[in-house]
Amino acid sequence: MESQKITKSDFARSRRWYQDACGTALAMDLVGERWALLIIRELLLGPRRFGEIRGALVGLSANVLTQRLEGLEKAGILERRHLPSPSNAQVYALTRWGRAAEEPIFALSRWAAGSPAHDVTLPLSNTAFMLSLRTMMDRERARTLPPVDLGFRIGGEPFRAKIVEGKLEIERVDPDGADVVFIGQPSPMASVFYGRDPLAESQRLGKVAAAGDLALGQRFVDLFALPTFPA
């Protein structure tokens, strides 16, 4: 899909604009509607079907999702694709420009995670949990780990990850055979990675199941903490 130049007139009939030349205002014009950023978040690990996006975002109606997808497509942020046979399914995928929203979204997430209102016990999608690991990992300390093949089954969905130059690379592929595999639901798993209990204690409490090199798994868990900001 060729990128298209988006102008104010493209949106004038459907929504208000801030009438502000600042890039922040333009960003809010493009993705500031409710659910828009979370839809982009759900696509950061690859294309998803309509039902997969809706199933990941509790409270999002089919009608609103359709509206947001149409708006994001019109803005050039995502595009529709068709998977080859035998699936022949329609999926939504970020454009190259849309994928560039990853770092701004991650920066906003890191900032908001320091809020006293941040509640890690609230519902969390599988993708959101995995992306939180990429967002919050201490990259400098991650460079001290040996090469590691990490597996996850989050909410029944498979993921595999590795650390490359201090960055966590994640794919939706089967984790069998990884050095260490973490299994659980996203919200309890968040309390494992952002809490204070050792991995063995989290296993005993039923927050997570882990298999493989558990010492290496503990070293990986130790790379995560929620940010704190001075008052």
C-alpha cells in the first residue's frame, strides 16, 4: 500500500481538529479518540483479525472498533490485508509509518507507569503484557545476560522472545524448546515481573508456571521494575 498524504480536509467532515500547529496537537487529532492508541498497540506484534482485536480490548464494541479501524486506515496508520489460502482471512496491519508509533507509545507508557494511579491488577491483554516487557526492561542490565531463548504462553497465546543489543524482540511463535518458558494469565504475570516476590515464590502462589532454566528465568525477571519519580 502506498502511503498517502493526509490533509486536514480528509477529516474535516468527521471530527474536530485542535487548530494548533504543534505536532502534539496533530498526534491527538490522528490518534486521540478513545481506543485508537490501544488498537495500534494490539497491532505492534503483527497483523490481527477484527475479532482478535475486539477480544483483546474489554469494553470495545464492534461498531466503535469498525469506526476506529476506518479512521486509522484513512489516516494511513494501518491497512487491510488478506491472508493467503487456506485462511483467506482479512487482517489489519500497521503501515510502516504506523509502526513508527511504537517508541512514542512506549515512552508514554513508561511515563504513565510511574503514576500512583497505576494499577497492575486491572485487566491486561496478552499483547499488552508482552509489550510491557519490551517497554519496561532495563536495557543496560539486559546486556549482561548471556544469549537467552525465552518462551511464553500468556492467556493461552504463544510467544517467543530474545534479547538483541539490549532490546527485547518478540514474535508470536510456539515457545517449545526455549531455555525458560513462562506460563500464566497476563494480570497475574504482571505482578510476577513488577512485584517483589522471587520467581520460586510466585510459582508457589500460583501466579506463574515456569519450566526450564529457572535461575536464568529469575535473572530475566530481575530486569523489571516500575518506575518511580520524585515528588
